[in-house]
Amino acid sequence: MTAHAELGASGAHRWMLCPAAPRLSRGRSSESEHAEEGTLAHEVATAVLVEDLDSIAKFEADERVDREMWSAVEDYVEYVERIRARPEVTQTFVEEKVQFDEYVPGGFGTVDFGALSEDTAWVVDLKYGKGVRVDAEHNPQGMLYALGFQQEFGWLADVKTINITVVQPRQDRVSEWSISVDDVLAWAKGELAEAAARVTENAIPVPGEKQCQFCPAKGACSALEEYVRESVSAGFFALDVAPPGEIDDEQLARCLDDAPLIKAWASAVEKEAVSRLMGGRTIPGWKVVQGQKNRQWTDEKKVEGALSRAGVKLADRYSKKLISPAQAENHIGKDHKILTKYVVRPPAGPTLVTEKDERPALNADAADGFEDLRQTQT
């Protein structure tokens, strides 16, 4: 498993905005099912790029590495290979540790892929997740990779420009951005160094959506709890409206801005409570009980015979359903002619996104054909 610095590149969006995050997160695991999945995808991609045949064979036999993961890795590798094939590229690097401790005490990170020419560098970051859009422009993680790559390998060439790329294959998206080495160094000496200096053992938490969304400590952070309460009071209950009534469009926009963080905080609070209760602590008014799953048969072969004897016909004893296009893709690949010939994507109902989303907005006339969702909400 890849090591992570307390002030590392992958957490820069957090500690640069909240100087207390490293202290509050200490000893708290940030691993999740999605994080483990992303780590595995990186391992597969590395094996393919360095042509580690033994590891590739192992991953081919690993049921966790499904067709979707192979497809995502293939898209990432194809992008990397296009950089490798550039005639001006002289050296390439895969899963390379870089340090930037000249500006951040103990700071380091791991560049998924890097390349050098006589005057240009490339750093490419694979993002396997599909839930959060990540842009390369002014991305602190990408800029730290660029800084570290320049610090480690800049002496091999007279690099003037660094191209930063974020590849999100499961979003079918590549974000590219170029920055001069001079601008990277100016950022490092200014904004970066100042942010690192604010990280102390007595630092005060600074809550906000970007820094808190994936923070391991969000379920136990009193500053975030206060922030959420203020957000809810100011927006959802519209306490500034006199007399009380429907919140206006600007207030609704503020509610939408805060909603993702509030949802993440509420989920983290529940997980924190379970962890404490299972550890022997007491939370007034709450307890942990045994959960329940759906009922299941103890012995399907015996049940099959019992149902037959009970008069249940064979056709009624089993249910059969054709696999979905996504499930078929895991078996035959995404480019198989069956999928191109027989698959359609019907339009769904209106979906709420921010203005940064690249899809065109629906107008009121276009939305008339959809079911009025307000009538179905409870």
C-alpha cells in the first residue's frame, strides 16, 4: 500500500484550507471501499505500464478486478502511451515518489506517471472514482506533483513548462492544464509555504466543503458540527425570512451548495457513533443493536425438493432475468457488436448539477415531458 505523508499531495486540498486537519485526522483511517478500489486500480495500471506479467496474471485471476476496472485502466494506459510515443520525450517514470519538503516539512507524494523532454515535463494523475469531478487547473495535488517532479528530476532537463493531467476514465473525462515552472515555484514559495506554516498542533479547524468532504475526522469535528448547524439554520429554515415563508432562489442555492457536505457529515457522525459505542463508550440516548439482512434459504437443494412436494411448479420455483448491458459488458467487453447494435440509453428525468457540468441545461419546455417530481416526493 502506498505511504501517505501527513502533509502529502493527496491531502493538500484539505490541509491547505484547514490547518487542523492533519492533527484531527491522526490515527483515523481514511480507507473505504471506494479508496481500496482506487488503490487496486492504480496497482493494476502500474503492472500494465511496467509490463509486470506476473502481477498482470494475478490481477486477471482476481475477481475484484472486473471488466469495468480493466476498461478504465486501458483508457488510462492509452493516454499515457500517447505521451510515451511523443518523439520529444526522453524519459518516463511510473509510480515515482517525489518530495517537496523544501516547502512543506516532510512532504512527499507519488506521481502515477511522469515524463520529460528537453524543456517540458508531464505529470499524470489517475482518478478511478466516478463520483467527484476533478479539474487539473489550479489543482493543489497536481501542482504538488509538478513541484515534486521538478525538484526530483528537473536537473535532467531545462524544464520550462509542466503539463498536469487528471484522467478520470469512469467519467470518460481528461482534464489538462499547463503551468510554467516559474509559476509553480512562485506558488510554492508563497501560498504553499504559508499554508504549511499554519499547520500546527494548536491550529484552529476551518470547516468548508472542499476540505471536509472526505476528511477522516469530519464525524468528530466540533467546528464542522457548528458550521453545519449554522448552514441549516440560515438556509433550510430561512430564519431571516419575516414572516416565515418559502425560501427564495438565492437561499435555495445556498442550501444546494451546503447539501453535499451536510449529507457527508451526517453519515460520518453515524459511523463515529457506532465506532465509539462498539469501543465501549456511552452516547446518551443511543445504542448499537444487531442489524438484519433479508431472509435467505439455509439449503437451496433441500428447499427445491420441499417446494416441489408442496405443489409449486418448476416454472414458479425459479426467476430468470436477462442480464443488463453493464453486466454483459463485463463478459464481452464494451466494444462488442451486441452492445453497439442493441443498446440504447433512454432519457432519464431532470438531474440537478452545478453550472460547471459540461452538459447543456434543460429549458422549461424540454422538461414538460418528464413526470412532475414534486408530486411524488414525500
